[in-house]
Amino acid sequence: MRSAVAEVRTMEPAVDERAELRAVWKAMMLAPTLEVCEALLRGESVPLEQLDPEWVKRFGRRDR
């Protein structure tokens, strides 16, 4: 018989999955189109003006 704690642990996504889900969510919020979202998820550079300005502001722009 499995404990309740073991059942909860198996339901939680792994750390890597959580990071991946966060990246997908962030790309979805930033991208006004599917094409831009896919480019972000591929790790491609996307011009700032092609991103949703409200979400860019919320996430904060990082200069590289």
C-alpha cells in the first residue's frame, strides 16, 4: 500500500518539467502569434517590437 505522501510526490512534475512548463508559459505570454511563440521556444532571438509590450514590461527587459 502506497502512502499519501508517495502519491502526491508522483503527481508533482519533476524539476526539469517545471522549468520547461515555465518557459512555455513565458513564451506564450510574450508572443502575440504562434510563429513568435515557436521561435522563442526554439531559443531564437526575436526583436523586442515583435513581443507583447505589456508582457515585456511585466517580465522586465534584460539588456545583454
